[in-house]
Amino acid sequence: MEKQPHPTISIRSWSTLSALGGSDESVLASYQSVESSLTPWSVPHLEQLVETWAGRLSKDAQQQCSDLIATHPQYVGLDPSVLYALITARSAFKQAGWDSKSPVGINIGSSRGATQLWESAHAAHLKNRRIPSLTSPLTTLGNLSTWVAQDLGVEGPEFSHSITCSTSLHSLLNAVAWMRAGMVERFLVGGTEAALTPFTWAQMKALKLVSSLNEPFPCRALDPLKKANTMVLGEGAGALCLEVGVRPGAQAVILGVGYATESLAHAISISDQADCFVRSMHMALGVHDPGQIDAVVMHAPGTVKGDRSENAALDAVFGSRDSLSAPWRTSQKWRTGHTFGASGALGLECALLMLKHQHLAGIPYLGQSVWRPAPVKKVLVNAVGFGGNAVSVLLGLPE
């Protein structure tokens, strides 16, 4: 029996909230700026305040959260991660021009889930042995997509998952599988994270990942000269509307998806050559010529080994970065911080902006122009998390 070709799947629309902004205009302005969007953060730790950095929601994004609560008081008790998901899902859904009459699959994931609500309830339990009655249903991971489905009034498959920092790209990967199987023609995917809490910071600090730099660029993602880890925590969310076929107004097409998991020698690190990335990128490229890929939005968390191993994987797939055919390498984390489960969605946004505006996103401390005009037709996006679970997604311009 002859194998049938996969249907074309396009990205109809997307929406994000992050330190970069809460609207298309503010996000684009951030990409055109040479300044980082990271801001100081005083973290309560061991009965003192520790001064550090964070990628907190921009003021316009924070205002959207306040407006949502003001107009929908039933959402007052929800964790911020759910609010972020609701706002981005609404915006992406509206931009797509979808309605609730057709089935829509929903998969909004998160690495940490309802972090703030869970920690608050746990603190109350330790202090008073009492917790709010709705703690359990409001802190389950599945409540992300459930609330989004209820808010949009849609029917279709709905679920949430946590695959650490590759969660957003796994959401897209899973939706592609459903759509290729003919089970649903529209899917809303993404990730959300509101884990700027003292306990989350303490966990990253214990792993010796947090940046100790006090300078305009505290996250030195992709800087080959850094001597220590420079990861900065961030918060945010991203939602994307996928559909079978390419209608007028489609933002991009999904040319390939790849995934791989490697055996780990340590609980948090991948191999020196990032074998999982080598395999996931090869799978995503498929029949596409590596020499025709214009840019790669790297996971690049700002850690020494994380950045170095991913660069080694890119060298293995595309050749040295100095090669004339090598793709442009970039990351948005020096601007947003590491948003864990939402980081893949923000990486997809970076790729979509480069495709839409025909510019390459650069990094100023590497001596690059932050927003340089260039032909951009194909962009690869990477993500990986604790567990060595890599995902790569190849995007292209609609024909």
C-alpha cells in the first residue's frame, strides 16, 4: 500500500505574553531594541532579600491580566499561569478568525504548572493545617487546557502535559500527530509559565544555574566567553493556532518536526555533543537541504554546557558556524529569561517574526545588529529540557 503524503499544516496566528510585551507592536519594538527586557528582582530567601534578575511580564502584559480579572471575577482564584494561557489563547483564537462551531483541539502545557497557587496553599498548610477548598482542582496540570476550552466555548480534545522546558514544542508536535491522523483539523497549542517564586529561584540556585552578573545583559545566552552559568528566570506564555491546509493569511507552514531523547549521565545535563538535538534536527529537516536553512532559534538557556553542547550539535548538522552555508544562530532568552515550559512558544515567535518581517534577530553583546534585514525563508526552532527530551520544528513561508 502506497504511503499517503502528510497534509500541510500551517500556523494561522499566534499570541504571547512575556517581558517583551503583550501585543504584536510591543513585542516587535522589543526585538528592534538593543536593550534587554530583564529587570531587577528582590527574592525573599532565608529571611533576607537577594537581588537578582528576572524576565517579568511587561507593564502592558500585566495590565491585560488585571483587565481579565476585572471583567471576569470568576477567574480571581486561578493561578497566573492559567490567566496567561487564557489571554494568549483568546488573542490567537480571535486573530485566526475561528469560531466555536468547529472542533478545536487544545494542548497548553507547562513545566511547573500552578506554581504560585500551589506554593501558597502549601505554606498555608504548614502554618495552619488548612488550605482553600479548591486547591486540588486549581493546581492540577490539566486545568490549563480545561479553562481555555471553557473560556473559548470550544469542543474537541483537550489536555495538558509537562515535558520540562520543551513542553511548548511538544504541544505542537503532539497536535501535528493528531492532525496528520485526520482526527481534528484545528489545534490551539502552546505553553505557559508563572514560576517567578522564591522556591523556584532557590531550586535553580541550588543547581548553580542562576546568573550572578550585575550588568545590562545578565543572561549571556550564546556568549562563548562566559565562565559561569548565566541563566535568568522568566515568566510568560504563548499560544498558536494550527490548521490543516494553507488559507490566506497563514503566518507560516510547518515543514518538519523532530524529536529525540538521549540517555543521561546526570539528571540535568545532555551530552557534550547533544546527541538528542542532532537526531531531532535531522528528523525535522527530513528532505530539506541543511544549506537552505536561514536561521536556527536555539534553546540556549545561558548555561555554559547547555549553550556549548547545542552549538556542537549544530556544527554536526550544519557544519561550522563560519561556513558560508551555515544558518544564523540566535536566541531570545537574553531578552526574556528562561520561561521553562513557555520558552518554546517564545522561540517560535522569534522564528515567526523573522519570517514575517524578513529580518534576522541578533545579540548585541556578540557584536551583532539586533534586527538586520535579510532573506528568511526557513527557520528551525529547538527546545530541550531536564530529561534530554529534544524537539525541533522547521518553519517556512507559505507558498
